[in-house]
Amino acid sequence: MIVDRQGRRFRNLRVSLTAACNYACTYCVPDGKRLVAAQDELSAEALARGVAYLIEAAGIERLRVTGGEPLVSPKLETFLKTVAGFGLDDISLTTNGQLLARKLPLLVDVGIRRLNVSLDTLDAQAFRGIARGGDLASVLDGMAQAAAAGMKIKVNMVPLRGQNLDQVLPLLDYCLEHGYELRFIELMRMGHLARDNNQFLQQFVGLEQLLQVIGEHFEYAQADAPVDATALRYRIPGRGCFGVIANESVPFCRTCSRLRLSSTGWLHGCLSSSNRHYIGDLLDLPRHQALPALQGLLVKALGDKQSVAFSGGATVMKIIGG
């Protein structure tokens, strides 16, 4: 097991199946172009082998499948059916929900029980303005079907000043009514937003402002959360819970346990670091050769983590799926 001086280790792995996405969200893609798969993306088998090696080398316990948008990837079925047999404590998936209803039988079949669905507004026109693609009704229907199938659903919303701040209360009320846990995610200084501080500041909505808006309509109290959780959780008596991933306002770097593997075979130990470590060439090696080399890269990746707070990064979020 690899542990740093702050007692952090990698427990949670996020694997981006593909950089391709059927949306082009304003806070992720500055040019409005939908994303396509990279030419050098690893196969489903290679990515699954990477997961297996990382479980053994780093002690990974939980896996989240991301993108781009993982449900558009032709690798989805093979990858999920393979990693489902690895004995992990939990496998979950992050999606924009556009194809959720169509892919739900597969997700149920492989044992996915938790979903994070990215949804920034309940206004159909604003939805298309932010996502620059997709259909709101399809997302809501997919979520309803997934909930009916017994899945636990968290909804991820990025509040943006001037775009969807008026949707904080409607979306929270909707999620409470349907038994979903809404998580507000503070805008992150990544990619083009790391380079353009003015644009970041114009759009950023922080924890204090969010809680003020919510507190004008709901009574809430802080709830318990795991030590390495990214979200501050709050309970609304008689209704349910919501969370805030307050990356800027209340940094969680001191307890971060996350490791990310891109679809092209790069390990990212920290979103706030431009460092990355290539493992694609290790995945064709025999286990006894691959594991020592991988452990060396994991030491470097763990060393990339910030000590106190996220400071921004040039890495584009679309490449590593959040």
C-alpha cells in the first residue's frame, strides 16, 4: 500500500472510458464542439487490465466509470462485465443521462447500483443553452426508470451566475420530491477557466451564496459524510439531503483518495497538477513486470496531490471525466 506523509492513499479510482461526449457544456468545452474519441484510446480489455493492476498495486476499493460520456462508448459492455468480476466494494457510473433509459438493462445486469447524473437546470431552453445538445425530457425519464429499478441517484449541478442560478431551488425541490440527492459542484479552475480568471469569476457561485439561497426557503443542518468525501452534506428535515462540493470554498485536498485513469492510459493523481503518468505500455507486460513499474508511477502520482487546496489546472475536465 502506498501512503503519503498526510496519510493519504488511493482508494477510489475513476476511469474515463472515452473522451467522446454527446454534449458540449459551456463550462467544459469553450468552443461548443461535441467531443470525439481520441485516436489512441485504449481498448476495453486494456482499461480493465489497468483496473485490475491498480487494485493490486494501490489497494483500490471503489470504481467510478466516467467519460466524456461513458454511455456513448462501444467499450461500455465489455468493460463493465469484466470489472464487475473484480470484487470491488462499489462500482458506480457518472452520466449526463441522455442514453440512460436505453442502457439501463446493461447497467442493472452488471450490478451498477449508484449513478451520478449531470443536470444543471429543469428549464428545457436553458438546458440546451448550457449542454448545447440533448433533450431534458429524455434525461428525466432515464432517471425515473433507473430509480424504479432500485438505483440510488445523485444529481450533479454546476451553478453558474447568469445561466442557471435561478434553478437552484427548483432543482433541489425536484430532487427531494423524487428521492434523488442533489449535489451542487462549485465551478473549477480547469482547462480554459484556469487560463481565463475573469470568465471564472464572472460565473463562479460559492458555498456561502448557495447556502444563503437555500436557507431562505429550507431549514437545513449539516449531516455526516465519510472522511474522504468531496461533498459537504446537509439534511433538510422530513425531505432528504443535498450536498455541496465546495472545491474553492472548503478545499478537501487533505483527505483526497482519488486516482484517475484516462481513456488513453494516463494516470492523474490530482486535478490541480499538470503531471500525468503513462501506464498504457505497462498493460501488455506480464503481471510480475507490470506491478513494480506501476507502483513507482503511483508514488509519483500520489506526490502530485496538493497539500492544502486546489489551485487550478491546465488539464481539461472532459479528458478525465471529473
